[in-house]
Amino acid sequence: MGVVLAYAIALLCTTIFVAQKGDRVAKLSIAGIWVGFCSAELASRLIVSDQVFLLTITSIETVSFIYKIGMVYLSNRRWPIIVAGLHFNIVCSHISFIISPSFLTKALYAASTIWAVPVLLIITLGIYMDSKWDNSTSKGRV
């Protein structure tokens, strides 16, 4: 529960920053992350069977990955592709859990979510650098 709360706080802080500084793609990206986070949390609380849980989480992560690929195509920035690449690692880890004949689903799920933290960092740094770049180029045009 502590990890979930810490991640929720980090996600909330990132959301506040995105709301202030982010463009349309950043806002859509963070909204997609919230949907994935809430869906995964709901699944982790409601689903008891490890196999059903793993398939559900893999489905949620795959849809989230496809959404992030969409954000790459909507943006002319670099950070969305890095975010999608990190999320690709999550999807691959879940697929490996399904293929593996023995696994501890909840423990492996927790280990695979480690990629979620760098995603928030990349979004924040990407938007910060974009904002800095946009401000410096707009001053040169005056």
C-alpha cells in the first residue's frame, strides 16, 4: 500500500506540473497514465486469481502502450517516444510472466512497475526542457 500511495503522490505532482506547463499531448499522456493506474489498482483489489490478474494487467498495460504510441504520433517532441519505449519494457515483462511456467504474480507485477517512476520523470523533464526551449526561441523572434 505504501508504494501505491507514493506513486499516486508522484503522479499527482507530475499531473499538477503537466497541467501548468504541458501541451495537449502531455495532458493527454498524463490522463492516459491516470486511467491505466486506476484500472490496475482496481484490478489488483478485485481479482483474486493470479492467472486472471496477470492477464488483466497485461491487457491494461498493452492498451496503455498502444495509447502511448498514439501520443508519439501526435507530438513533435522527443519525450513521448522515450515514455513509450519504457512502457514497452513493462509490456514485455508481463508477457514473459505469462510465458514463464512458474511465477509469483503480485511480486513480479510490483517489480515490473519500477518502470513507471522513470516515465513520470521523463514526462516532467521533457516538458521542462520543451518549455525552456520554447521560451528561448520565442525571445529570439521578437
